[in-house]
Amino acid sequence: MGRFRSAEQIPADKRTRRRLEWEDTRRPAWVMWLSVACLIALLVTVIALSNSDRMSQATAINGDVLGPETGESTGDYLARAGEALAATTGDAPRWALVSPDGPADVAALTAVFTDQPGLRVSTLLAGGVQWALPEPSLGHRREDVFAQARHRVAGSAGIPDTDEALGITGVIVHGTPAELHSLASTPGVRAVEPLPADAVYGRFGMRPLEDTAPAAPAEEQPQDLPDDLPENPEQPEAPAP
């Protein structure tokens, strides 16, 4: 028998092996570029948020408040709201609280805002409840929006639409100073209190106007006294026991 020649062992090429292993684990080029793009987008977002008022400034939890202050009488509030409205000039729109003469239903609200088509009616206030309102869609009127909001709140509270608890005591609007002045002279409006033009919705408080003035003391009615009554009658002496 012939002899079999053992196979010659070829030494491993370490350099080639490392190169092949690196190529097997290498990610495609588009993955690298996607990572770079995501990193750039993240940096831009961080810079934008750092320059935002909501991030760089503290939220004014106890900042501007619409409505009477704690302990403020109705008369004092009406005077303060009138002074604030008189000082409101220019063209910059702003938020304001509109107080009706009394708890208003759908018909009363519609009458107040009929001649104010450019005014943004944002929120209705009834006691401690707030109703956010959308703008009327095509083919609908403000009256429809008011009625739908009243019906929705009544349904969630389990009360009829005619319940007096649904009477509106305040309306948050957004409009120009000219629109607010015009609204203040509208029948059915008791007061219009504007905020500064830089006030941001959601960062100011809302408190509807209620009759917080103390009741006036009752006047003493004069009594009919007999004509022969002396001016300074003496108290009779108590009889001796």
C-alpha cells in the first residue's frame, strides 16, 4: 500500500480573519446616518424647549385671576373691572371675563353675543363648573353651541336642561379692546374685566361674579307714638313688696 501524505496545515491569516469579522458585524451606512439625524433632531428639540416660556419660566399658578377677589364685595369688583376696561386700549386681543346681569340661559347668552361675530367665546362658567366651547362649525350658530353645551352638562349631571343650576354666571372671551368695550355696553352685560394682552389661557384663574356684598341693614321704621307722650318719660318705680 502506498503511503498517504498528510494534509499540509496552512497557518491562519489573523489579519484577514479580523477583517472578515469586522465586515460581518458592520452596520450599513444608512444606519449611521439615521443615528446622526436623530441626534441632531434631539439637540434641536432640547434647545427649543430651553428657550420656551413654559420651560424657562415658572408657571403662574397664582398669577392673574379673573373675577372678584376673596372677600371683595360686588360693588368693589364692578368698580375695579370698569377701571381695568377703561384702561384697555390698542388693538391687541386679550382674554376677559364677561359677567351677565344674572344667571343666563341659552336665549340670554345668544342675545348678548349676537352682534359680536368676531369675538371668541371660549368658556362658560356656572358656579364652580367650566364648560369649554368650540367655535360654531359651518351651518351652526352660537345658539346651537350654547344649547349643546348645556344639554351635555345637564346629561352628565343627571338634571334636566331647564334646571336653574345651569344658569351661566360668567363667560370667558377673547377679543380686541374695541370688541370688549362694545360688549360692555350691550344690554344684559353687568361687567367686562380684561386681562393684559400677554396673559395665556390656562395660566390664569377664573372666578364668576356672584352677589358677595353684605346685605344692607334694615332701616328702622318710625313708630306712631301718642301725642300726649312726654319727651323724657320717667320709669315708674317698682312697688314695694
